[in-house]
Amino acid sequence: MGAVLSKDEARPAVALPIYMDNQATTPLDPRVLEAMMPYLTTKYGNAASRNHSFGWEAEQAVDAAREQVAGLIGGTAKEIIFTSGATESDNLAIKGIAEMYRERGDHIVTQVTEHKAVLDACKRLEKQGWRVTYLPVQADGRIDPGELERALEAKTVLVTIMAANNEIGVLQPVREIGRMCRERGVLFHTDAVQAAGKMALNVSEDFVDAASISAHKIYGPKGVGALYVRRRNPRVQIAAQIDGGGHERGMRSGTLNVAGIVGMGKACALAQEELEREGRRLEGLRDRLKARLEAELDYVRVNGSMEHRLPGNLNMSFVYVEGESLLMGMNDVAVSSGSACTSATLEPSYVLKALGLGDDVAHSSIRFGLGRFNAEAEVDYVAAKVIEVVRHLRELSPLYEMVQEGVDLSKVEWQAK
Amino acid sequence: MRAGAAGLAVWPRWRPVHDNGELKSGETTMAYSEKVVDHYNNPRNVGTLDKNSAEVGTGLVGAPECGDVMRLQIRVNAETQVIEEAKFKTFGCGSAIASSSLATEWIQGRTIDDALSIKNTDIVKELSLPPVKIHCSVLAEDAIRAAIGDWRKKNGAE
């Protein structure tokens, strides 16, 4: 346990370890837990039980949560389908739309830095005869809308493009994409997992037909998510991917995770309430972190657009230092790296490579994910730690030494195996 | 009845759930042996020898794209064939740094023939490297061979 805290003003400078990986997941907000607790203990009814009060109170709680989730993205309660999380939401949206609209065409457009839940769902559809266009991204991580326009065909059924990227926090031009799709009668799904609750997102103003959301990225519980599916102008239909008792109007069978859904509702309501203020606060912390690192270290670069970016995300490469060794030196700080060594495949991040980064720069990247519970003192601690460890590792780095001596590393004949 | 009330009273107000002393860095959990951590924190024989000196052999192996580059340098007494000094610099993960640091420790004071008998499996064993890190030890062995090869070439032995 860390220090015992009585009041907010009694915060210690920093308690270790520091969690700064809020794009991976977020801690449960105590207010969310409080809202969930009755549904984990005394109010255990099945929301589908229609003939007693246990069922009714569960159903009421789910309905209230549905309003809260819909409210966050400007939809209506009837347009929300609860799922087990964003991976399921992405699969349901993409496969469900593909199956339902098969007679309309055989073409889907997505882009290369999507989450694997989207990319792999598209790959599955390719095996079933669909054609999928994977749009490239520009150096700043955003797609070129002109390129999307050229990719759209008469046979295009669906465009699925994320609102914000999980690694680099870069925002795609959702409204522009949505408008383009709407004008052409193409359905538009967006993976809004990282964006929802962190930035303004409105399914009406942004012309979104389907959107995936997850609870645990916004201080809610793991194992619960939602899919927004538009009900009018146009009415979007999806084919269920899980069959059973006909829950969620038949689109997603399975007993509802009432406590999780209540938590997700509360998490959405809190995120909406605090969105602007929290966004400004996180941006301030993020910029402070960036400024410190850039002031003290040379050969650092930000990966992805700074202008179009989630407030809490900073993805930086500390060139000539390998990411895993950097993480090893900051073992009291939880962040992520795009280094191959931290992935199961031993391949560096496909997202960073899509920006045109060389493997060596991708290997040097760290993702800082700031969140609701990060304080300024933690940012200062992390900045100081990164600076210290990068300096230590550059003392050890033959590449850094060679560059200092004026060697062009791209001209060296490396003896790679 | 409020079943949650008792639990919530002790709930930290601003650092919930992850404050359990355990830390997960990156996408996968990684455990390092004590020896790897020691070499990482206190690397032995970091530095640079004059690569133009006839006494010095330099081995540069790996590639930046692969995430590992090791440079190992040796100063050899031509008469005794003993490696009197070894220095390294490594770009790579903690295991790569430890493997090359260990290699300099092991070869210093040995004859070059003796140094060539060091196998990557010896390094794996000493540092308790997991299977995914075996390539680090291979690279260290390659670096020793490359440095010795360079010295021999300079000194007309090859």
C-alpha cells in the first residue's frame, strides 16, 4: 500500500510505482465502484427477469446506464448495445454490417493504424470474399481524406476508421470522413475507444453510423463495452454475431453484466461532466512532460501529430536508446514501448512503422498515457527519471557515440543476422 | 443496507486499484535475473578504445533496425596474445547490455584463443536468459569473434 491519505490536499509528492499507461487501461474511479457496488451485492437481479422486483431494478439500472452512455456521444438510449468490450463491439459492427448488407456490395475501407480488433475482423471478411482497402497514413498519423474519397466505390458498404489511435493518440478527421460517407450512402463505423470521454464526439454532428466504446479506458470496469448503432437517418441494421436469448433487441444475446453496465454508465457520465476541464488539465501535464524532455535531451522526437491528438497521450522516441532498456531503468514507472522486445512478435509497432519511422526509431519509442489520477508531481518525477535513464543508456550507446562523431548511421554496413 | 460502504471507507481517494506493489511495464511482463539487473545498473568496462591503434581489435555487430548493436573492443598484447583490456558499448535491451558487459569481464586477461572458447550458452547460463533473449548472447559471442578477427587482420595473423 502507498501512503494513507486523508484528504486531497494531503497528497504526498509521489507514491511509487507511478501508473502512466492510461491508454492501455485506467484505474477504476472510486465513484464508479460505488455506483456498481449494490449490483455486485444486494441488487443481483437478471435484467431480463420480467416478473419480479429484482429483475425490474436491474433493468432500470441498465436503462439509466444506457442513457448515460448514449449521452456521452450524443446518441439515444435505444441506439446502445452493451457488449463485453471494444473488441466485441468492433467485431459486431464490422461483421454485423457486412453480413447484413452483403447484397449492397463487397468492399470495405479501413486504414493501417487501426486496432487489431478492426484489422483482424477485416481480414476475416477478406477470407469470405470481401475486398478491403487499407488506407495509408501520412507522416503525422492521419489519413488523407482525398485518398479515402478515391478509395470509395459503388460497391463500398462500410468505412471503418478510428477516432483516436491507441498508441500515438492521433485523431482522425472523423467529421470529414463521416460527411463523405453520408453523402455517398456508405456506412461509417468508428472505433471510438480512445476518443470517447476524452474529446468531443457527437454521432450526429460527426455523421457516425456505428461507434465502439469501452468502459475500462474511461475509469470504468473491464469486460464491458458498448456499440452505438444508428436508428434513424439512416436506420442501420446489424446481423447478430452471438445468438441466444435475444437480449439487446436480438443483436447481442447473453445475460447483461448489470454491475459492469452500471459502472460504464457512471464512467461515461463522469467523463462527460469533466471532459473539458480534464482535457485541459491533461494537455497541460502532457505539454509539461514534453517540454522537460525536449529541454534536457537531444535526439528526441514526438511520434504523430501534436495538433490532432488526445490530451493525455505523448509518444516519443529517444533515438539511439532501445525502448525496453529504457523501461527497465524506469521500473517504478508504468509506461509502454513500441520496441520489438516488448511485443510477443519481436516486431516493432506497426503503427509507428506506418508513420514511416525506421525500425530503429520505432524501437526507441515510449508511450506516456496520462490520466485522471496523474498529478503534476508524478509528471515531474517521470520526466526526471526518463532524462536520467536516457543519459545513462546513451553513455552505453555505440550509436549515440557514432552520431556525435559525425558518422552517418544509414551508411554503415551493419552485420545483421 | 449499503454493502459497499465498509469497503469504500478505506478506498484511497486518488490512487486506486494499481497500488499493489506489482508493476507491469510495457505490453508483456518481463522478469530479469538479478545478474542482468546488476550489469544493467553497473555495466562493466563501458568505453571506447582507439580503433585505429594496431593493438586494438573492434567488433561491431547487430543493426539498429533489429534493436541491437554491440561494439566490443579489445587491446591485445601481441607477444602474449593476452587481452589486456576490453571495452564495450551496446544499444539494445537490458539482456543485450548485460551479455556484452559480461563478455568484457570474461575475456579480459585471457588469451585470444581462450576467449574464442566462450560460447553463447555460457552467457545464457550465467545470466539466466530466457529463450526470447538467447539472441543477445549470440550477438555477444559474435562480438568477441569479430573483435578478435579484426585484431588478427591488423596484425597479419589472418
